[in-house]
Amino acid sequence: YFVSAEQFNEHSVVITGDDARHIGKVMRGKPGDKLIVSDGNSKEALVEIESIEAQQVTANIVEPLEMDHEARIRVTVAQSLPKGDKMETVIQRCTEIGAVSFVPFLSERTIVQYDAKKEGKRLERWRKIAKEAAEQSHRNRIPSVEQPLSWKGLLSSFEGYSLVCYCYEKENGKQLRDALKPFVEQLAPGASAEVLIVVGPEGGFSERETIEADQAGAVSVGLGKRILRAETAGMAALTCVLYESGEMG
Ligand code: SAM
């Protein structure tokens, strides 16, 4: 479970809200049960439940844990908003695999409408999904889910990354592995780096968008000979990046 830094004290932690209800009602937790709690930053501990109330669980720290489950290659997945609840799938699965951040964006062929008024609720839900997936996969940190960007907004955000790849199914030159080779070779041992993976909509990127992405410094990469669904491509590319940089398996 994740708690805020203020709820993570020297000898105890306080869990409130949905998590407290989850421990009490769903997990049927009772005093004496053990849990792992993190402040989403640097502190993590094995704790033992002392008391359970409807809105609050208090637990004592049994043992601080120093397990780092985060990948040193920090991958952000930028996903052109897919239809239905597929963005939720992307966030859930890519959090398990190890993404540190999600940037939904709107491109020329994005099918879904983006209603700024309703977006607050959707964003809230995406962030909840990231938190739950982070808990379930024992992440130390909850990946961030950013406000959806326009295509132009996304292009202007490329600067802070060591490598930006956009997945392009018509790419018949450079495959993702080719792009990762020089990147991995220049990485100092133990060094961290920021990578951005950009995935297009169901209808793919327009030609104009591929030109603009090239101009903005992104590398066009293929993910093999098969066409993946928009919600699958990010998971596949993320797995490849972490695998090739020695962060998986
Ligand atoms: N409209 C395209 C078509 O029918 O050929 C397919 C687009 S695909 C369903 C959605 C997105 O997934 C693409 O924009 C791309 O970013 C990514 N993608 C899917 N398969 C890919 C592959 N083999 N190589 C690179 N990117 C791929």
C-alpha cells in the first residue's frame, strides 16, 4: 500500500481512505496481519496491523525494507488515446512491466473525442489504476499519468529524453532493436536514463506526423512484421527497452 510521507512515521504508519476500506472489507485484515507499505518515494517497510477502523488502519513498523524494484531506465509511454477503456489497460500493464510515466496525446487519426470537462474524472481513474497496479507489482513508486497533450505539445516535450522512439508499423528500416543497440552501448554501468516511447492511434500516424516526429529528433522504429493493436504496441516496446538494457529477466 502507498501512503503519503506524513502518514509514514518513524515507528508506525497510518493508512486511510479506500486503502483502509480495502484492507478491512476486501482483505478481511485483522490486528497482527502483516503488510508492505511505501511512501512512494524512498521509504518502504513491513508493518503489522495494530488497529482497524472503517476509515483508518494503524500499523507498526516491523522492519524497514530496502528493496529497489524500479528500473534504472526510466521509460515514459506516450499513447495516442485509444478507444474505450484501452488506456486503462495500457496503464495497468505498462505499470507492471515498469513504465514510470504515461502521457496520453491526441493525434490526427485519434478516434476518441476528448472532452476537457469529463477528462478530470478519467485522469483520476487512470491515476488510481496506476496506483493499484504499482501496489500489485510491488513498485516503489507510482507512475505519473499526465494530462493529455496535443500532438504539438508532445513534440515539444522530447527534449529531456536520452532516446525518443516512435513506433511506426510502416518502418521497414530501423527496428527497435537497432535503435536500442547504440543507446545501450553508451550507457555507463548503473547509470539511469530517460526513454520515451510514442505509440500511434488505431489508424496509425499520418505521414505528416512522422515527418514532424523525425524533425523533433525522434527515431522511427518497427516492432517486427506483425501489426500490433494500439494498446499492445506500448507494452511490447517497453518490454524490449527494459530487456535490451538488462532490466528484465
Ligand atoms: N493503421 C495501421 C495499419 O492498419 O497498418 C495500424 C496501426 S496500429 C494498430 C497502432 C499503433 O501501434 C501504430 O500507430 C504504431 O505506433 C503501433 N504499432 C503497431 N504495430 C507496429 C509494428 N509492427 N511496428 C511498429 N509500430 C507498431
